[in-house]
Amino acid sequence: MKIRYILILLIYPIFIIAQKDKHVIKHSIYLEALGTGGYGSINYDCTFLKFKKHKIYLSGRIGTGTNNFTDFENKFNPDLIFTSGLYAFYGKNHHVELGINFIMSLIVQYNPSVRSYRKLNSHLGFSIGYRYQKHPKGLITGIRYTPILEFNTHFRHWAAAYIGYCF
Amino acid sequence: MNPDCKILGHGGMGIAHTLPINTFESILKCLNMGAEGVEIDIQLSKDSVWIIFHDSDMSPATNLSGSIFNNNWQQIKGAYYMNPLYAQYPVIHADELFHSIVNKENYIFSLDLKNYQMNPDSNYTDLLARKYTEWVIKQDIVFNSYLTSSDLNLLMKVKSLNPDIETFIYSSDFQKSKQEALVQNFEGISIHINSLNQDLVKEAHQSGLKIAAFGINSGQSNIDAIEYGVDYIETDQLQHILQITNN
């Protein structure tokens, strides 16, 4: 819980200090290996605020990933992992990023009495990383350290790399 | 390929799979994919419950710590594997697993009995042998399972309690294990694929011994195991071997 408050305290000053000088809506689609979406995820990212003077912009992210596509009966029945997050980026072409993610997982498990069921859990993720984006529209790529507070109790070191397109 | 060769998943789907070995999900998936059996690790808890678990300590693989033999099932049943991300696959009771396998008489079970007692006395080995013998009878898997252990005394005691139970001696030295297996009337040798070749398999077969090969963690080692003509392939690459053998 402490980490959650620390992250909020770190992100909150960005809203206070920065002077909003332009509304910008930019969209990105990217594929992430590892990261908060499990072993891999597809993500949509929307930049909704840009503070040009301070080279800061804010974006929201939603994504979905999985650990397994087939279940214990070897039938298509993927684990579902949904991730959403809020990110702050600083920089022009080379960006430093800081973010917080809320994750919901629905993992297919076996139980002798009910056989197949989905176990629902929520998790909290953090992100500190680097993004390279030379042009406003075009390729984006980056790496992230994404520690996760799994089940909101266990801390796990985790990381990600991603590549996508901004339009 | 040995026409009698059986393909077994190591701990279920193998160590490289996202599902942890020795879990319901991994073992059932392996059998549902078309494997002819499965290799599983069993340990006896303090209150004499057979638990399916590989390591000497529940940490770091699970959220709990301590050895299986020092804990009761009530304590162990809260354990779940820490991998993969976001999942909580539980450590399982062997009876519950066998209750969950439909048509278990159609499969082969390689049971690797782990005894992590540092200095097991004769009484403890007697207890393990007796409990194991009773349990395979209760599960009705005497004729479609084989016991693997590195503990020669344990295998001898099981064999003396029930000669119908197939016993395989774990081997780090083929010739030594072959002699022990022949003297004690064990059915076979459990050996790492890297310690095998076609000639050794042939030599074992000529002596009336079967070979169970483990450590098969690549496509090439699947092919090697097939070419050597082993009797049981305990593979970590199940999907690959099922594809190449058209199972």
C-alpha cells in the first residue's frame, strides 16, 4: 500500500506543475513482451494531454494479454489478463516514462469438485522506462521495468519490451 | 523406434511450460494432449498423505516454506506455486489427482518417490515402502505404474512387499545400476538421456531390463530417445514428440 501512495505522490506533481498548453489526442497500438499483461499483450495507448513547454505528456493505456491460450483439457480457453494504466512521459525523442497499472486476471484453473473455473484477482503494477519515438506519427519502441504487486500482496520484479505504431 | 515405447510428460507438460510441473493443470493437459502417461514426483507428508511435489523445500517454488515430510496436509494445502504471473496453482494431494483422471487405467504413471529425509532410518524407509504399496493398490495402478527412486533399500522393500510393482533404479552409472537391477529383480533403469546411447539400451534389453529416459528437454533429445529405442520417454517437449510420432 505504501508503494501505491508513493507512486501517486510522484505522478501528482506533474498535473500541478505543468502548464497545459495544448490538447493533443494521439493513439498508439503496441505489442508488449512480458510486462503487466503477462507473457505478452496487445495494447492501445492514448495521449490525452501534452505540456509542450515542459516536454511532458500523459497517456492512458488499456491492454489484454494471456499466459496460456488452451486450458487443461487442451481446448481453446485462454487465461485473460486486462491491464490499464496511466503514464507520464518526459522528453522529445527519447522519453523517460513513469506509470501505474491496474491489472485484472482471470486464470483458468482446475478444481476436483467443479473442474474448470476462472480465478479472478487484481494486481497493481508500476512502470519506469524508456521510450523512443522520433516522429509524432510512426514507430514507437521502449523498455520498462514493471514491478508488480501481485494479488496486492506479493512484490515481483518484472520487465517488458514493446514495439508499436503511433498515429 | 521401439514399438513398445511409451511417451510420458515430465511432471505434466514439462519444466519449460508456463504451467508448473506436478499441478492438476499441467498433468491433465499432458494427458488430454495425447501423452500415454505422465511422470510425477511424490512425497509423503508428516501425516502420511501422498503429495505431488518435486523439491525438498516448498520455498521458493511456492508461497510456503518447509519440507513436505515435516508438514501435515492441512498445512500444505494452502501452498500454491509462485509461477506463472498472476496464477495460484495449488500443490496437490495425490488422491485428488488420481480421482480427477478419467480412464486412468489407460495411462502409464511414472512415480518418482522423493525422500528428502537427511538420515532416513530403516523404520522410515519401511513406512515409505508400506505406504507406497498400500497406496498404489488403493489407486488401482499397480499394473500401469512404475516406481523410480535412487534409494536402493526403498525399492527392495517395495519389491518384497509386492513383487507386481515395477521398480526402476535411478542411475548415474549405467553398469552399476544394471547390476543392482539384475540382482534385485527390478524391472528397469531410470537414466538421463545424456548418459545413454543405442548400445546401452540394447545391452539393457538383452538383460531383460527396461529403460526410462529423462532430461529430455529439446527436440533433438526427443529424437535421440526415439532412436535409442528406450521404453519410456519422460519428455519436457511433449508437443514436439507427439507431432513427430503422429500421436
